[in-house]
Amino acid sequence: MSYVLTLVAAREATRLTPTMIEAVREAVGGADSPRTLSPGEAAEFFVTAPPDLVAARAALAGAPVDVLATRARGRRRAVLVADMDSTIVTGETLDELAVFAGVGEEIAAITARSMNGEIDFGEALRARVAMLRGLDVAALERSWARTTLTPGAKTLVATMAEHGALTALVSGGFTYFTGRVAALCGFAAHRANVLLDDGAVLTGAVAEPILDAGAKLAALRELAARRGVRMSATLAVGDGANDLPMLREAGLGVAFRARPVVAAEVANRVDHADLRALLFAQGYSVGEFAREA
């Protein structure tokens, strides 16, 4: 069975050079000449055995270039399940909302521990939401106004959808935000937790059951069944400990700018490039990318 090694540079920081590509190719025993996916940004080549990603990254000598490995067969996935916070959007929407409640630092600290797997996700979510009790619902709109998409998010979703993939945003955050992000990016579906209010202020509670790590994995399985494909045809991307189950089981699980506990466990990581890297990893060239609306 053959594999493909894909190299993707951080566009704003460096250019992927022939020297870099050849250094990695020699480190892993590349079996053919490199194919350019995007000049100065992305390239790929085949290897005959599972590649040593540690050796591949070491060959780059610290250059901001990501290395991803996939089996050559069936690279283009039919299902995409993406986390929202710190993945499809650049920040943590709950942390942003907490700023308006005057508890930004306290909630951000709990978020960091939860995303690194140090405390139970459900317990952490309930504790953080309780600290928002009495916050005017208008703060949700103010928080949304500060939310920014991660570069490449729209291109990733639009390109995969254009090629027949079922795309879904599945988040441990809140439907108030996932609905807006899904519409902005073009996701076919979105799921998240429901933040409760009385029409004027937040009640300090979240609807049960909480969408946690198990629910994310269940969503991935359900969407694969709906699309009529095996799990090997799925792609999942996320950054936190609550994403680990779906990242482990997806045909291609990618840790994006991940927390340490996730980066340590998931082989395919995007630490430098933007979300276009997930398209390059599937063998898409830049000329095949959908145009962003």
C-alpha cells in the first residue's frame, strides 16, 4: 500500500522551496518526484511505506511547514466534521462572551484546562455558563461581532461541498454562534449546545444533554451513515480534548493548532498553515479550490 506525504507552508511566514521538499523526501524515502499543489505553498509525493512524520518534520529544521500523511487510495473525503472554536473561528466564543460579563480571565482559565483534558468538559461548561448568569442577551451579538473566521475556512467547506462532501459544524459551544458560522461558511448542518435565557438575560444554565466528546463522535458516525460511507471516508478537525474521540476514529483526523494533549496523540497536525492544508492533504490543487462567496 502506498502513502502520500503532503507539505504545506504557512503562507504569511515562508515559501515552500525545492530544497525543503527534497530534504523531507530524502528523510522518508520518497518514491517519486514531487507534485506541486500550490507554488511556494504546497507539494506532495508518494512513499511506499508509512512515513516517519517525526523524521519528516525534523528535516525541515524548524521551518513553518506542516507535514501530513495519508494513504494514497481514497484521499478525498465524503464527510467533513469540524470543531468551531479555535478551529473554524480563531478564538473561543465563550471566552469572548465572558469578557462582557467581567469574568473573562476566570472563564478562559477553565476553558484552557478543559480543552487540554484536565477537567471534565461537561462540568467545565456548566461552571463557566453559571458565571454568565444575569448577562444581557445583547452581549451575544456584541460577542459575535468580534468573531473572526480562520483563514481558509470558507474555501475548505465550499470546495468539499462542491465535490459532493457532507459538511457539518459540531461544537461544544453554542448554537447562537454555530448557526451564524455555518451560514457564513456554507456548512450543510450544525450542532452545538443551547445557551438558556429568559428573553432578557442569560439564566446561567445550558440545555441538557450537553454536546460533549461522545456526542461529537456520535455525530461523525451518524453523518457517515447518512452519506452512506465508511468511517475511512470521513475527515474530522479540531483542537481540544473533546475532539479526540472523533479525531481518532475519522479516516483522516487533523489536529489544528491543537492543545498539547491533542498534539501529542494525533499524528496529522496543522501547526503553521491555515485550513487550506486540509484540502491539500486530500490531493486538491489550488486550481481546484472553490471560490469563496
